[in-house]
Amino acid sequence: MRSEEIMDGWLWWVAGAFVLAVVEMLTLDLVFIMLAGGAVAGGITAGAGGPLWLQIVVACVVAVLLLGVLRPWLLTNLRQREPLQETNTAAQVGRLAVVIAEVTETGGRVKLSGEVWSARLPDDGIANSSGRVPEGVEVRVVAIDGATAVVQPAAAPDTTPTDDGGRIA
């Protein structure tokens, strides 16, 4: 093998590892980074002058070992560190809000975490129910349905824990 071919093979493996690492950043499953580790091993084999079939075998073996041994260990240790913090809309569940336009089962508006959200009461299954929450009343978010906060009066019992004490921001 010429030195140019060795260098080209090595670069292809590194480029593949880079692409897999970028995909891992988007998925955060610790799968693609393990495949990238296999690609790096294939690149090292290519840089050492190994034939293509050996590069592929080394890449596959290393990737399978990383997926089977390192990934489960990493997942276990990452999950034991701290409880997962909810983000985005999931973080709003359990928080307190203030009604700024009367809330019914079909609509309304609340101020939640400093933003105005469309809101509605939970569907209680009773046709023509007269459930209404007037303006100025404090409510608790029980769910997020698309871009709508499903709320109930804060005085109602709630079992959803909040990390921020339910403060209105």
C-alpha cells in the first residue's frame, strides 16, 4: 500500500467518526458515540497499514464492545448522579399560574413563568359542565397539551412535586 492510500483510509475513518459524533450530539443516546469509537479504531488500523478487511473487523469489534460494555455502565452511572431535570413544557407541569382571562374547559389565558399561555380546564367528562375559573385566581398546571396549559384551581389537591416550590415567575 502506498502512503497516500494509508493516509486517505485513515482520513475516511476519522471523517466517519466525526459525523457519528455529530449525530450523537443530536440524539444523546450514547449509541453513535460508541460507533464513532469503532470508527476511530478502524482509522488507527488504517494508519498502521492494515488491510481494509482488518480495518472493518477492528471497527466492528470495538464498536460492539463499546456498545455492550461501556454504554450500559455509562448509562447507569449518569442516571445515578442526579434526578433528571424536566425541561421545556414538561418543566411547567406542577407550577402555579394566575388566570388573566377566564378559563373554561374550552379556553382561557394564564400567566405562567412570566409568559402568557392559552389554558383550559381538564375535561371532566360531563357535557355542558359549568366549570370556570375567574380572572385573578391562582391555578396549578396539571398537564401541557400542545401549546395549551391544562390547569385546575390551586386550592385543589395536587400530588405533582415541583423543584421551585411552585413559585410564579
